[in-house]
Amino acid sequence: MPAAGRWRAAGRALSPRGALALQSVDGALSFAVRAAVAMAVPAVPMALAGRADQAVYAMLGSFTTTFGRNLPYARRARVLAVVAVAMTACVGLGAALAAWAHPRDGGAGAALVVGATAVVAGAAKFACDAARLRGLGAVLLLFSFAVAANGDSTPSDVLPQTALAATGAAVAWLLAMAGRFTHPDRPQRLAVAAALRELADLREATGAGRGSGLVRHRATAAVLQAYRTLGRPPPSAADRGDRDGTCLRLTDLCWSLLIGSPGGPPDDPAALAEPLRRHARLLVSRRRRLPDVLPEPAAPAPAGPVPGRLPVPPGPGSREAAELRAAELVTGRHHSRAAVLFVPALRMTLGTGLAGGTALLLGLGHGYWAAISAAAVLHSINVRTAAQRAVQRTLGTVAGLLIAFGVLAADPGQVALVLVIVLLEFLLEYVVARNYGLGVVFLTPLALLLSDLAAPASAGTLVADRALGSVLGVGIALGCALLVVHDRAAVRAERALVACAAASDRAERALDERAVGSFPAVQADLAAAVVELREADDAAAGELWQAEIDPTELAAAERRAFLLLERFLRWR
């Protein structure tokens, strides 16, 4: 790539645009309350008993509740059980390493902890990406390990501290599952409400004549997520009146509106937006019964000849080219998935290792905060989101340090300190899904106060160490994001285009052959391929190594897929 092209790519990737955008989140209040209670239940009694220093380990275990925010209860139980084991293992291994290496004494022991922290960061990033666990994810696993590994544990402390972490994780698991007995369908309601709102946005964008490509992608992803949460595929000719349940009928309505109503678009495309949002509000509410306010999904078109074949986009997107490229790439599918996950994990490992090692060489107190700051920036999709995280981390840390200094300067007792930490946990979980930078405002003092409980220090020292560690970690993280350049995101985008073309071919054959039994799986695969195509292209656009995909080819592939999905809806 010419030098000018490299500079343009770097400028585009490092643009912080969107860093301060706020997202709409349902159920944030109840989730934040649950997270705070999960932290308070094991920690407050210990603080009242005078063991606030040991309550830190129980609070680390309670971070389990952060994961699986909107998962259905059956899957949430499995995911949080694995996370609880991982969180407990991070605390236990960290405590054991602290007892053996004595990192506070410096030297080889401190260097060993820095290396172990980097390995844990990379492994946590790889695992969270593979499981598609979003949010703070790997950063909290790393934080739990780092706090325990930099403590004053002795061999006799390791098992009790591990048991405390397990207790906190168990309490978090129980509270996360408690809603199953009062509102068992709440995750499904929230997923369908999100789909309704995205469809309302799409209708308004269509009615206003604005570009709707990205809006359509978000709507498609939200509707597919709703179907996954409900455990049902999109409707097809194979369904014969067995689509019962308000949530499922509403999702079917979203599906029919998304891929095109058989009767053609209404005169006012935005007319249905407000009813869609009104029903979304009803779903988010805790009403046990939902009135049928909206009409049923549109009926299929009258029986008639199946429309002819849709034209395959010419050139690189043609059937012959797609089959050739698929044959070349399909054998490396699993390798490619692992490679796409490996490079971000490598960035995380290098960034945390360099940040922690530099802090150690500079004699910076609480040097692991530099590693955690680097991990927070690198816990991202690509270079562009890493730059956004850097902006969010910097602004949030400044505000958070002011809060932390105010709390520490007041010199609260241990019980009051624990209660403040619980409050900060509530605020963190309430806002972090809306914007990561807002979450950092409360995450920063929470981390400082936890460190102060585990190993008390002066307010000025803690704040100065955190400020210097953040600057160091953010700078090194951005350097790693720029230096570890790879083509894996571009390869993912190219494979996604091939996969979308292949899914369209399968769908077209199923329609032409009238293979009704295969319709549910075929159309679900096609819709998922469209979503993956847009997400892969967006991820590649945020890297320095761009995917060599003609935008018109991508648009043609998307259009062909949606036209085929409409044929499924119209078919009788």
C-alpha cells in the first residue's frame, strides 16, 4: 500500500467518531440492582465482622453477574456456571501466584506476575470472543486475577480466598437465575422489544428516504437474535398455524416487515413505527399478560407461479466465481475462525505484557493498572474501536479519579467503603451498556477502592498511580493496535461474501425445487449470512488492512439475499 494510502487508512481507523454515542438498553435498572445485591450479600457481613480486606475476594467473584445480561435462563445457567468457575480460578491462581512469587518484593517474582497477567489477558480475550460474550468480559477476568496476584497472600490464605471468590460467584449465579421464577420470559420479551424498535427505526428511515443499509442490518440482526432467544426459526411455508405466543407472533411480524410485505409497501412506511414502539414498551414492562394490539403478520400472497430466478450479480459475485472461491476457502473455514480470534488475543497479550513490564521497569506503584488499562482498550473488535475505547477510557478515568479522590479523602471506615463500592457497582452496571466511557467513570473509583481495601495506601498515591498507569496503558495499547497489522479481518469479510453467495444459491435451489422441508434451515442460514457479511465488512473497515471487496458487489449480495428471503415469505 502506498504511503499516502497507509496514512489515510490509519486516520480512518483511529477516528474516535462514535465514542460518545449512547445506546438504548432495556432492563438496565433490574440488572444493576441484581449486580449490586450480588456484591453486597457476601461483602457487607464480612465488613461488619471486621474482615473487609478479605471481602474483596468475594466481590471479585460476584463480577460473574456481569456476564449473560440478556441470555435466556436455560443458556444463562450454563454460561454463568462456566464464568463462575473461570472467575474463581482467576482469583485462586492469582492468590497462589502471589503467595509463591511475592511480587510486592519486586525482582523475578514481579516479572513473573507481569508475564502471567499477559497470558491470562490473552486467554480471557480469546475465550470471550469465541463465546461471543460482550461487555467488560475479559477485562473483569483479568482484573480479578491481577488484584489477587498482586496481593499479600500467604500459602494459608489461598484456599480461603478461593472459597470466598466461589461464594461470591455462587451468589451471583443464584441471583441471575432468580428471575426465572417471577418473569421466566423476560429475556425473550427484551429481545423481541429490541427487534420491534429496530424495525420502527427502519420504517422511519424508509419513510424519510434516508439511507437504510446500516439500519436494515441492525434490524435483521435484532430479529434473528429474537428468534434465537425464542428458540424458533423464522416462519416459512412449512409452518401450519403452530406459531403461538405473543412474542413469537410479534417477531414474525417483524420478519414480514423486514423482508417485505407481500401486499407491497404501504403509502406511509413510517405509519407503523409508533405502534411498534408502543408494543416494545409493553414488552419491557413487567405486565404478565400482553394485549394483542398489533395486527397479525401479513398473510402469504395468493397461490401463483413462483417468480423466476433472481439474477446473480455479475463478475466476482457470479455463481461460477462463488463456487470456485468457496472451494478454495471452505477447507480453511475453522482455521480462519481461529485465526480471526487469535490476532486480537495476541494484541491483548502483547499490550498487557508491555504495559505491565514498562510499569515495572519505571517503578510505578500498582503497575498492574497499566496492564488493565491496556487490556480495556484492546478488548475491542478492531483498531477503530480500540481508538474509541482509548478516548472513552481517558475521559472516564479523569472523571472517575475525581470521584475516587473525594471518597478516599473523606477517610471512610471499612463498612462505609464497602457500601460505596456496592453503589459504584450499581452505577457501573446501569450505564456501561449505554456507553463504555460512562462505565469507566464508575469503574475507576470501584477498582481504586477495592485496591485500597485489599492493601490500604494514601489517596494521593492511589490516584497518582492510577493516572500514570492509565496514560501508559492506553498509549501502549494504541501502539499495539497499530503495529499488529493483519489481514484476518479482511479474509473474514471475503469469506463472508462467499458464504452469503453460497447461502443464496442454496436458497434459490430450495425455492425452485419446492423443497418445503428445508425452508426453515435454509432461510435462517441465509439471514445469518447477510448479518455476518455486514458485520465482517464493518470489522474489516476498522483495520489498517482493508478487504478488497467492491462495495457494489456487497450491496448486490445483500439485495439478492433479501429478495430471496421475500420469496420464502410469499411462497405457498
